[in-house]
Amino acid sequence: MRLLIDDADMGEIRRLYDLYPIDGVTTNPSILAKTGRNPYEVLKEIRGFIGKEADLHVQAIARDAEGMVKDAYAIVQALGEATFVKIPCIPQGFKAMKLLKKDGIRTTGTAVYTPMQAYLAAKSGASYAAPYINRIDDMGYDGIHVAKEIQDIFEVNKLDTMVLAASFKNSQQVLELCKYGVGGVTAAPAVMDKFVNNAAITAAVDVFVKDFEKLAGEGVSMAEL
Ligand code: E4P
């Protein structure tokens, strides 16, 4: 399962890349707006840091297919071929995905709330479909169940599109989809910070260090022996 950061803050991206095995970064217009900076300036900085091969997902803004295609060309030209253009799963979006597929530009079907949207994105040639787990939960449905249904639909129809689940509120939701074998998840820094967040784990490591220090002296580790 690919693991991506859903954020555009360079400080957070650097911090999480340093710690975890991260495969890339996803953004959306709201995430970019939070930076208060020129979007291309931010996105080029992210691309420069993660490298030209890593996944970067950037959303098209236009509401009609022709405009989405133009946005997609501009995005890929500025940020490289490893950039997935996020296209909203609306009727004009499916048209854009079909056109972009022909042109070899990779897309991620976004704003996915229903399995039907994901199915249509896959049939239209999207590389990923991104169900919004938390937002679906907030509407009174079960976001994890929807993501699993989408995974099943892709498998049973032999569609090579992958689920890139998004909009998480906790690490358990991420783990649940990891167990189910979805293609990827993208999580905000606050959710990633809860991946390993258990006092018992910290306490176990503290005891090991203290026991060793009794033997070797305070602040001494294997490298200093
Ligand atoms: C990703 O594709 C979405 O834009 C994003 O994860 C939405 O997350 P949110 O519901 O936390 O805003």
C-alpha cells in the first residue's frame, strides 16, 4: 500500500519524510490555500524535495472538461510526468479523464463519495480513485465500507485503477484499509502522528535504555562502547 502525505506545508513534509517510508504527496485546492503562497511556487518546492520520480497529486480547477485538460497539461508541464492530475468525479471530469488517458497524462479521480463515481473513473482511465473516508462518515454512511466496495469493484471487474483513500480522522481507519489491500492512502500529518502513539511503546523503549545505562553508564549507547 502506498503511503502519501496529504499536505502542502514544507516543514511537515520534510519532518514526515525524515521519519517514515513516504511515497509522495497529495494536495487539493483547500490545502494549497492554507499555505497562502503562489500554488506553483509551493508545488515546485514540494517536487524539488520529494524528487522527480515520487508521486505528486495536484488538482485541476476548471469545471468543464476542456478546461480540466488545459489545467492538466499546465500541471504536468510545470511539475513533471510523475504528477497525477486530480480530476473531480463529476460528468465533465469523466470526459476529461478519457481525453487525458488518450494523451498519456495520469489522473486521480477525486471527490469520490460513491462506488459508482469510482467505477466510472476507472472505466474512464484514471490511475487512482480517491474515496473521502471521513467526509463519507460525516454524511452518515460508512467511509471504510465504501472504500472496500470500490476495491472489490475494481478487482471483480479487473480494472487496474487503484484506490487512493483520503480524508482520514484516525490511524485505525488507515490500518483497516491496509489490511484490505487498497493501493494507497493519503493522510494528513496529524493522522500520521498517531500511527505510533502508545505510552506502552515509549515505556518499553525507556526501560531498555535505562537497563543498558545501568550496565554501560548514562548516555552511552552501542556506538560509544
Ligand atoms: C484528497 O484527495 C482529499 O482532497 C483530502 O484528503 C480531503 O481531506 P479532508 O476531508 O480532511 O479535507
